[in-house]
Amino acid sequence: MSCIENVVVVGGGGAVGAMFANLLTKAGLPTTVVDLPGAVDGVPECACEVIEGDVLRPGEQLRAVLAGADLVLLALPEHVACAAVPKVAPMLKPGALLADTLSVKAGVAEAWALVEADVEAVSLNPMFAPSLGATGRPVAAVVLRDGPKAAALMRLIEDGGYPVVRMGPDEHDTITAAVQAMTHAALLGFGLALRHNDVALEPLLRVAPPPFQALLALVARVAGGTPEVYWDIQQANPHAPHSREMLSTGLRRLNAAVALGESDFSGLFADINEFLGPDGHLLREHAQAMLTALPGAWPAPSDRKS
């Protein structure tokens, strides 16, 4: 039997909070969801109880709920969660687990360094948007204060179908600076370049080859998201500036290779393929499957659904 018997999800009206509330409820854990007034519309129906409240200024009811929880999960923006850790941790009973879902770990690790409460701590990062709705995608986990409840939570996540990848806080931020910050920067940069390229979108779409369609679709997905989420990834991660600089360096190397000649240009391909190694073959198969799924031609304006 799990040593976690009841859960509070703070920020359960958001997509990530709702995902974890659903996962924990399906595991049989009574789950209370807390969110600000006006934000509870997104709370999943699975919640046993819904409380309106501000975790930074908790009232008597919220304090009592937090004090009785085995697990409190903060599904909050970076600045709110880091401010909440030193306030919430002392409210919890000894041995309880305080978890978060932050995309960057440097700030929350610093916040925990100042907390003396006898509680466990684990910082999670689902490496996917909950809207994808598919299990089998990884959840990064940084255990800041280990214990039986931290281990139990990671087992519950894996039992729910999400592989847990444990790592240290700086290791996490170094990796996510590449797989998140650099990736999002590349897409936003591509979108901005198109925006200021003096060619309207319509003629581009009429002749768009599959790689362009795929990149443009990803640009639309990021640009249609919540800017605050992407701001946290770009601004709070101490390794993000280096990743953006490496992206700029890559473009400069490409320009230099074109100026120097075809031999240097071909050398870029060899350099990339050396990095990809034996995984390159499988990645090319994935690309083939993704691009094959795209439409052969973009629908005419009159045929598009609004």
C-alpha cells in the first residue's frame, strides 16, 4: 500500500495540475484541488473537493487542508511556486511530501535550501503538453529531499504510464536548455524570420513542402500557447542563454560554410550525422512517418475550416 493516502493539487485548474489530479485520482487517492477564484473552471471532475484560495495567502480552510495532506503538488508558475515553497512547507505535517511541476529547477532548489521543515521534496517536469493526451512520455524528476513518499509518488507516475527519469537539478536544467529552451527559440526565431521576410503566408502555403509545413505547424503550436510558460523556460533557466547562443552559432557556421564552398557545406552534414550516430536511422524513420501524415497540398482558403 502507498504511504500517500490523500493529495492536494494547488493549481489544479491548469492543464498540468488537472493531468496530475486525474492521474492520482485514478490511482485511488482522494484528491483536493485548490485554485484561485475564477480559475476553477478547468478543475477536473475527478476532484473530491474544490477549494478557492491563494496558496501565498492561505485562509483557515486552506491551511487545514494543507496540514492534513500527505502530498501537496504545486502546479504553479515559476515565481509563484518558488515563493510558495518556504510558506507551505512549514504548514505540512512531518514527513509529508511537497512536489512541484516547474520547467526549471535552479530557483526551486535555491528555495528549498532555506527551508528547515521536516518534509520531503521532489520537483517534476512533464516533458510534454498534457493536451497530447498520450501515456508513455517521460516525466523528469529531481528529488531534492528523498524519502518514502517521494519514491511512492514516482511509482504512481510510472504506474500511470509515464516513465520517470531521475536527475539532479543542474543536470535537468542543462538538458532542458537544449530540448526545450533551444527548441522553442529555434521555432520562435523561424516564425519571426517568416514574419519579416516580405512574403505573405498565403503564397508560402500554396507551395509548402512537408518540412516547411511541419515547422510552421510547430511554430503555430508554440505561438498559440501561454507566453508565461515559455518565458519561464527562457528566462529562469541559467543555461538557456548559452543554448540560444549555440543556436546563433549554428546559423553563423552555416553562412560561413556556404561562403567557403560545397566541401565545407558537406562537412556540416558529416558533423551532424556524427552527433546523431546510430540513432540517426531511427530518427529519419520517424521523420518519414511524420511528414507522410501531412497533407499533400494545403487546402485552399475557401476549403479551410475556421
